[in-house]
Amino acid sequence: MAAYVQSDRNLFRDLILGLAANLIILALTPVIPSGYGLIAWGMITATCLFLAYMIAVKYRRLIKLIRAGGTGYYYSFDIESNYDVLKSAGNEFCYLGISGNSILELFRRYISENRGLGRYRFLLMNPDASSLRRQVAFEKGVGLDVDLQSLNEMLTGAIESEVAAARKAIRGAIEVLRSLHLYREGKLEIRLYDAFIPWWMHIVDNRTIYLGVLEKGKRGLGCPVMTLTRHPEFASPFDPFKNTWDNMWANGTNV
């Protein structure tokens, strides 16, 4: 099975081998008798085209996947970048996070300046969720395979303290969102989920996902961010993440 796996590493290997083959042919060109130079260059060109075609055929699915994803990568995503994402939304902005505190003030600023022209959907963790403790523990550096009951008293106390603070932050964010005119007008919807999440998401107009990859022992504000773009013709890395968000939304609790 592994022999048929396509990866960027194998693609790079085949490109290097193809380049090496052409360099060997090029190195042999000087020893070709005079008068045959044009034929030699024709052979080199034909070989280049043939290798390019074979690589394109062999890796067509991988190349499509890379093209389909339209993937960008940010080593970090500063707070103000979230405002730029909000401004780029034309019809819909969807959010997945713990409390939304990282974008709450920016969102209020955005709708005060732009009047909120589209639909906005926020998925926040239920403040009473059993998963909140696991989420906080992960941020504290506790692995997902570790039994939280086995932690020492000091670490358990620190986690419980932050869980209480996170509950307060989530409830506060919900109240702020419910006070906005968009909520009263039905343009802003809020639902709550109960699950550990390994990432946060901004989904813009159902076409681009900004995916913040949460790292063990680090806060979400400084995490790396990938951008995934929907492809109109075939499945791309965008789709499983959007499907995950849709499923969480469908099973979320209305606020």
C-alpha cells in the first residue's frame, strides 16, 4: 500500500532524478560529433518534455491537491490580522473557538465601522462543558493521553483556576454578542459545543478557512495559522475542516 502513496517528498525526489538525467545528457553533448548538435539538443528537449509529462501524470492527484488547497502558512497571526479577515467577508463569517475573546473587541469595532452586512455564526465552547478542563490542561502542556486524575495537586489547582476563568470569559462573551444589534436582527447566531478542539477557525464566505493549529503547552494567540481554499471542481483540504465545522454547528446548542 505504501508504495502507492504520493507525497511531496517523492515528487521532489523524482524532480531531482529527472534533472540529473538531463544534466548527464547535457554533459555528453560535447562528445557528440559535429553536425549532430541540433539532433542532440532535440533529444534533450524531448527528454525534458517526456519526464515532465511522466511526473505530471504520476503526481496529477498530488498536484491537484496542492493547487486545490491554495494553502498559505503563517508562523503567527497577530490580533489585527483577525480584523483584516473580518473585513474580507462579504456574505458570511463563521468562527470556532473557546470564548472568542481574541476577536471580540475587533468584531465590535468591525460592525460599528461596517454595519455588519452579512451573516455571522459563532461556535463557542459550552462554559459547563466537560471538555473545557481537557482544553485548559492541553494549553498547560498536559498531553491528550494523560489521565487528568493522575496530575499532581499543584497542577490540578492551576487547571481548575483557569477553567473557572475560562467559564467566566465564555459567559461574558456570550452576553456581549447577545447585546449586539446583529443578534437582535437575526444576523448573528451563537451555538455552544462540548468537545476538545485542536484548532480554531475563521471561515470566510464558505471559500477560505483560516485554521489556527493549537500547540500543546501554548496559548492559541501565538499559534501558527494555515489558510485553506475551497476548490470549485474537486475535493480539497478545505472540505474536511468545513464539514467538521458544519457537524459541530448542527449538533451545537442554540443561545
